[in-house]
Amino acid sequence: MINVQDVQYIRLRAPDLDKMETFLSEFGMHRSARTDKALYMRGTDAEHTVHITELGEPAFLGMAFNAASEADLGVISELDGASDVLDNDEPCGGKKVILTDPDGLKVEIIHGINKLEAIPVKEVTPFNSGSRRRRVGPIVRSYPRPSQIKRLGHIVLRCGDFKGCEEFYRNKLGMLVSDFLYRGEEDNPGDNAAEFLRCNRGQEYTDHHTILVTDADEAGLGHVAFEVEDWNDLSVGHWHMQGTDYTHNFGLGRHILGSQLFDYWSDPWGNNHEHWTDGDLLNEDTEAGSFPLHTARDVQWAPPR
Ligand SMILES: [Fe+2]
């Protein structure tokens, strides 16, 4: 077992890379590489890639998690079914081990991904509140434009083999349960239908969830979620997207579990992409919560779905 440190990129497949690049650019990413076969997109952080689209029939192919060290790649390569430690021949570089999760998804464990110069983030203005004045002097002037995606934050997995998947991500990749979701209204830990999982970074604080595994009839992507700068950036991105023909799914709102502010949009093939900001941060000492399943979809506030 190793403790993965974060999720790095999602891997989708789509029949038109131009169309995907246009959507992702409006959504707030930047192209880092393009080949005949694939599109690589980045956020403002230095890491080369947060989103890969391979050319072909629409599909959710898998994702990559960051290993803490190259030594951890050696450890994970010993697992049954794991590849050797490979030099990554894609533009994002680094070394990786390829695994397959119980649902057949490609799970890459990557280390040493190429870094580019970080993209400066615009319009970072502290928020004033009734009791704390953080912005004294500077004036806010922000208008609709694409959000500034910083990084990939989490992926929701619809699991055909829910039990197998939750064991795989907890036992092989070292993930911790932030919240169990049980069926019905009575707490029934033996009958969970979903789990929010976070990375184990010891005392260091990390996102409330890096993946959400959910019990489903068929394996697939629930959604993929990218962190943006702040509430202002989320909002101007929302109104920018409202001026396009893309499909809005849900938001703006604030979730209960994870607490993040959110906004959801579909890519041209119906893959649900989320912008989020201001989520909860936990560490290894945080105990798991337990809630009825509907809490995963419930919100503190949002317009009707
Ligand atoms: Fe999400």
C-alpha cells in the first residue's frame, strides 16, 4: 500500500479534440500539448496536465494519482496486475505505474510530472465581511470571463463493483474515509452506498474528498471537479458560461459534505464538469462522518435542480 497525495488528471476519450479544447478553454483551462491522438490541458498551477482527451469514441477511461516519491512507484508496481515503473511517453512526462481498478478503469500512479511556468492568477481580491475588513483600498472590477482553473480537485466514480472499488482505493492507494453514506435513514455501517475518500497526507490538510465512490448499476463518471481561485472567480465563470451554448447542470450553490461552493456544466458529450472553491480541509486526525445517502446530493443552498 502507498498513500497517494492527490489526483492529477482525468483521462477521457472524445471524437472531436477541437470541440473539447473549445469547451475546456471556455471552462477555464489552457492547452499544454496537442498531438494527433490526444489533447492535454492545464490549469494555472505549474503541473503540465489536469485533463487528457484521447481521440475516439466517447468514454471515461480513468485518472492519475500522484505518488509521494519514485520509491512509492516501485512499491505499487509489486501489486498483482500492476505494470512495471514506466517512463511516461506522453507530453506530461514523469514516471508511472498503470493499474486497473475493479471496474476496469485505468488508474495511473504518476511521479515527476513535467512542470511549466505557473500562469499568474488575475483579480485576486480579499473579501470584506461584516467583522473583518481584508480589502481596504483596492476596488473590485470583474466581469464575465472564463474561470481560472487551478487544479483538478476530485472525481466522482459510479462503481459497478462498489465494494471492490472502495477496498481498492482505501487499501491500495491509502485513502481515508471522510464520510460514509448509508442506505435508508438509520445509521447502518454495514450497508454503505457511497463513501467520500481523501488522500492521507498525515498532518498536512487536504481536500475533504479526492474521490467519491458510489454504488451504481454500471461503472462510469459521475463528475470531475476543478478548483478555481475563489467565489468571485467561480461567479464570473458562471456568467461567462451562461453566454455560451453549453448545458448548465446545477448551481451556483454550496454542498453540505465537503462544504464547497459549486457550479456544474456538461462538455459536448455530456461529461459533467464542476467548478468549485472554498471546500473543507481535513487531515489524518479527522474522524469519518456517517450520513444518509441523500446527504451526498443535498445542499446548504442552491437553486432548484
Ligand atoms: Fe463534486
